[in-house]
Amino acid sequence: VEKHFGDSNPYESLPKMNIYTYDLAAIISSDKYEDIEDTAFNFKEFFRVWTGDPLFDKKELDDTVKIDTFVHEKDIKRFLDLLVESGEHNYPYSTIQYRDNFKHTLWMLPGVKEAKALSNLLKNHPIFQHFTMVNVAGDGDEEVKSDDAFKLVKKAISKRPDETRTITLSCGRLTTGVSVPEWTAVFMLSGSSSTSASSYLQTIFRVQTPAIIANKMKTNCYVFDFAPDRTLKMIAEAGNLSTKKGSTNDDKTKMGDFLNFCPVIGIVGSEMKPYSTENMLIQLKRALIDRVARNGFDDRHLYNDNLLQLTDLEISKFQDLKKILKSSGASKTSDDILVNDQGLDDEVREAKEKKNKKELSQEEKEKLAERMKKLKERSSAIKILRGIAIRIPLLVYGADIDIKQKIGVENFTEIIDDKSWIEFMPKGITKDLFKEFGKYFDNEVFVEAGLKIRRQAKAADELPPLERVQAIADIFATFKNPDRETVLTPWRAVNLHMGVTIGGASFFEDDFETPIKINDDSTIRWIVKSNLTNDIFNTHSNILEINSKSGLYPLYAAISIFQDVRNKGQMKNVEHLWADILNNNIYVICRTKMAAAITRRTLNGFKDIKDFKTRVIVMDDLVNQMSSQYNSNYANLVKHIKSKKTWHIGSDIVKFDAVIGNPPYQSDAKQQIYTDFYLLAREIGEVVSLIFPVGWQEPKNANNLSKLNNEKIKRDPQIMFIDNRQNVFPGISGAEWTNFVLWKKGYDNQLGGKQMIYTNGEDEDEVFLPINKEDIEKPKELVTLVELVTNHASFRSIQDITSSRKPYGLGTDVMDDPSKYGLPNIQEQKLKDDDIKIYGLYKRRQSIFYIKSDYPLPRRTKAIDKYKVFVPYAWGNM
């Protein structure tokens, strides 16, 4: 810490910040005010107002209820009375002295309507009626129509603030960019588990602006918070994160400095108790756990210090694990590990600073080198373990166990059946192997972060359907896409796909990039696509997702049917309606028990399955059955799927009005299987809307593409349109271009064998999809350009510098078994600078190996030491 003796203190005029916490849950005890997600006080429920909409009110209102008043008005009035009640409990307005000290305050509320309702209550309160209410939350009170919130507040305070009293009500305005010096306190009556530490600090420090009022300097300012657990967690996180980069203080010292600067006082009854550094460090652990959950387990805080004590044997095992993950395509790891300052501990950072000043002793140099080595090993190990860790949250979310049961490293493998483990974990990562590497996870963080995710899902059950859907989508947004074969279709992609093809309830604006924030003032965007939307999204339809892993497609379908009922004014009991839709209109096929459990969690949360039945079945052999039944048009499969017996609802046949989804693209053998899913869907549904790669549009027959490369499919007039989309799945290799295919049984597009093709929703074009390479139409401009180039005197064909296949005499399977060709072993690591890098397939996966410079290649060319551009012999693998 640098000292500045004799310098003036630039912060001397700043009032001292004091944070006081009151446990409102203890004062007004009721289970209905407990936030399930983080077990803190639920301000949103406490301040909930009647809207007149059964969706948000959770019941039909009678004539005795007035819209825009509080649902729990008695409890709120009791809370206001407590704030002014005299006694030894130190409430902010309990004495004349306190009221004079807090003449001008900022109160943060959950929303616009809540602020308006509280303004009305305060105006009629025996004490608070003497304060001027300034509602800047949004619409404001009827009699206050100014749009300039800052001017409105300053006008109410007046130029003689010692003679006026104001309470400013806000739900976000005036918390950034402006300062009101006269404010002496902020009342935090809002916030949730998703409130960030930075936004919390940004709000509370609004009241720390220096001021001289009535010739007196403002020396103290206050925060009154009524959800202590949540508050302490955010303050702990802020105290840790606000330290400048390069500081040598440890966590305990940093937290002590923060508390010295900003004391936190807990008030219970008449007792005031300062929070200690130890208390705050416990809260910091909670903050880090929340961060791990928020980052989808893609966070270094998931791991323990065992990674700093790796032996040579353990490092070797990590390298073996890396090979397994690399061969499965599950994890992108790097041989070059960059350790930044934030990854170093204080000891190393201090040593680095000394090194920069050339002050390192020999002992310090050795110590630094050893520590850097350990940190690099830890960083490398974390990058390897990431390929496994990012798959855990989805499995924890869907685990079919009681919400209170803890899922730790030891029992994680026990809650997942073997087939599901194979589907969701990287190939080669067995349960035993997971247990072997489980010792590197911080079990407490593992358990609590998992509980956090499950509590989020449980908390969503308490919300109205539209808000619940948004909450579930927010949970999925934290999950990572581990690889191309385990792509979790993002909620945005589901909305884009469905919105473009069959319409329905979109949770995004027109650009499908900007989410719509669902609350009692805004709702979804209803999209209508000709007659399809009304024909598919109604309470008489049957909608099937043909292969679900997350349940987001059936969730979209269910909420669209729900919204259709609402649009038609046919709303009845909300909870019963949702249950009826899940039971009667939504059908889902999964390939594993875990996928089915995840889908059920998405659709009906933790609610009793007896009351919320779902039509979700497991067909673990679906891919093999499709492969064997292709020649019979999947007759037995179609019969099985359309039979009501399969769905346990009778003995007749189900007519599926639509089949939707994002089917798997490839099998483990690298064969395209989306072809079978598309063909099967056509046999099952009246309308089919699927998303899969665009490769089938080219004249390809390999890898099962022949099933779609024929006149029956490519000249099919029942295809309404094809929309080729780029980067629907950002960052997923092999899925850069996909297409939405909309097909309707009996439809005639009247294009004479052509198909209507869009590119990113625009540039419509009528195209004959080529079946043979000769069918590809070359633009006249391109033909003319080729003629001009090839006829030029200096023209040289690229074929002159293009190699034939296998220029070095190596077959594609040489990496699997070099001895098959009479060759010595191939290296997995680069051992010498002149070793040659080889790109190829190992166990059907793209891999990199090395050979010595004098390796006995069957053939050699002059290009062996030249730069090369590799182009696949096939036109692509999709």
C-alpha cells in the first residue's frame, strides 16, 4: 500500500457509509415471503399488486378488490408502522432525531406499480403524510406527470432542504449518472437472487455525495436493507472484487479494509451487532457458489487446492484424460497455457512485482518458478476438467430426486442411469473415471451450486406461466454447449425457428436478438403464420417433439397454446389450464431417462406428477430402429408412435398436427441421422418444422445423405419453404449453416419441382435442388469470369500445385494402427523441433499426431517442408 504523508485526502469530504440490515422475514413471518431460490426475503411477492389479470393475480378478482392496490396491504401497513414505532429497536423513523436526519431519502421498489401503490399508502400514513412523495419509478402518480425525474426530485427538496421532507420512490431511475446531495439514506426494498453486487453498490453509493445542509456537513449516510442474507452476500462479493489489481492483501485483510470503510450492522430487536470479517468471508463463499452456478460450472472456483499439489503421476493421468476428451471432441484444450495476474496468488504477484524491479533473490526466483509451475499445472488441469464439468449443471437440473436431496461428487454418478451417462458425458468418460477425478472438485461448491440451480427451477414454479417460461429459459442460458453432438438448442434459436415457420408466442423482439422482459406491463410477441399458427397452437391439437434433450421446444409449443387461449379470452383457472395443455396437447420422445427427466423438469418443474401429467416417453433404440426400417418407410415405428397405447391414453391413434424440433445430426459412427428424423417426421405429422444442416441440399450420397438426395425429396411440392440460416448455433463447428425446413402434408407449392429458399429470412429464390453434380447451375457471370481468367496468357491452374489423394501414401486409418501398413508407431506429443505434425482421424475423430522428420513415409514430395492448405476430398461432412 502506497503512503501519501502530507497529501490532502481527496475523499475527506465524503460521508461515511453505514449499512444497517433488518431481517424483515423475522419481523413479518410468513412462508409466502420466502424466495425459494436463495431463501431470502421475497420483495416481489411482499409488494405484489392486484392487476385485474388472473395470470398475475393467481385468481379471479371480485368487486371487493381494487386494482393497483397491494395484495398484502395489511402486512405492508404493519411494516410502515414499524419504521416509525418508538422504542429501543432503532428503526429509521422511530424518533424525532432520526426523522430529522432522514428528511430526504431514496426508496428502491420492485416495480412501477408497486411504487405507485406504496406512494398512495405513504400519503395516507399518520407520519409519512408529512413527507412529499416523489415517484420517479416510471409512470408516476396521476398528479405527477413530469418526465424529468432529477428535476422533479430537486424541485420537491427545494433550495432550503432543511425545511422540507421528501421520499423518492424508484425502481431503477436515478441510480446511475446523477447525484442528489440531500439524500442521507437509501431503503433497499427490492432485489432478488439475480441482483449483481455491482448494481447494488451503484445504487447504495448514490447517497454518499458530499453536502452542506443548513451550514452542516453531511458526515454519515446510511443504507437500510431488509434482506440481510442476500445483502451480506453481495457486499462480501463487492468487498472482494473491488480491490485494485496488484494488491498484496489476502481475502481477510481486504474484507477487513472494506468493513472499516463501510461498516455493516445487523439489527435484531434492540440489539445492534457489527458483522465481522469472518462472517463476511462466509458470505463471500456463498457469492462464489452463486457465480459457479451462474457460469454453468465453467468457473475455476469449482475446483479445490488439490490441483496445486499434482504429482508427476497425476499430471500423466490428466494428459490421458485430455486425449480421451480430445478424441471425443468434447473439450477444446490448449497446449499453451497463459496464466494472467488474476490467476496468481498474492505471494506470486508480490514476487513478480519484485522481479520487475530486479529485486529477486535466488531463493525468491526458485520459489517463484516453482509456484508458477504449479499454477500452470492447475490451469491446464482446469481446462481439461472443463470438458466434463460443463455437462454437470444440466444433469443436476433434471435429476429426478427430491429438491432437498444434495447432489455431491460422491453420489453424482448414482443418480444418472448408465445409458443417460453415455449420452450426456463425453465418449470414454466412464463413471469410474469421473470418480477418480472427483477429488479435484470442491464438494461444497459442487453441492451448493447444484442446489442453487435446482432452487431456481423450483422458484420458477411459483410464477405465472409466461414468467415461468422466461425463468426456465434464463436457467438454460447459463448452460454451456459441450460439443457439436450435444448441442442444447438455445431459447433464442427455438423462438427464431418456430417464429419463422409456424409462429406462436415469441419471447423476443422482431430481431430475435432482444429478449422481451415479461411482467404485468409487457407480454410476448404473438406471431401469426397464415393458417398454420391457429391450426397448430390450440387446445385441440397434438404437437410432438421427435427428440428432446432440454424440453424447450415443447415448452414453446405449450406456452403458445396457453397464449392462444388467453388471446381468445377463454382463460380459466391458470394452473388447471397449464396442466391440461401438458396432459392433452404436448407429446415428447426422448432417447434416455435423463433426457426425459430434464424435459419434465422444464415442462412441469417440481410439481406433483399426479397433477401435472406429461406425455414424455423414452425410446432408447430409436436411431437403430429408424436405420433398419428406412426401406419400409418406418412402418412399425410410425404405428408405435401414433398409437395411444404408447402414450397410455387409450387404444386409438393419435393424429399429430405438427412435429417440431432440432434432431441429432450425426451418430457415433459419423453417419448423418437427421435424414431419418426428417423422413420419419413426414410419416407422422401433418406439418413438420425441423432444423438441421444444409448439406443435404447438395448432390451428396455418402453418409446417409442419399436418403434425401432424390427426386421424391428434393422435388417434393409439400415443402412450403426452406430458410438457410447462418450461425443459429454460434461457436459450434459443423453447424455454421443450418436450415429451417417447413413441410405440410398435401400442400402444393406450385413451383414445378423447385423449392422456395430463403437466406437468413431474406432473398427468396426458387431453386432446383441438385441431385447430380451436373445439375448445379453456374451463374453466367461466373462462367464469363472463368473464361476470361483461363484464357489469359499468364494463367496457371491451381491443379498444377494441388496434390492427389494420399500424397505421402498414408491411409485415413493410419493413426489407429500404423503397423497395418508396416510403419512404426506415431507420437502423440511433439518431442523435437523438427517433428512433423500430422492431421487425420483417430477413432473417427479429427486429431493431431507427430512423426519424426526421418519417419519412413511410403512416399515423399518436395512439399513436405512447405506450407499447405488442406481441403477435404468430399464436399463436406454434412
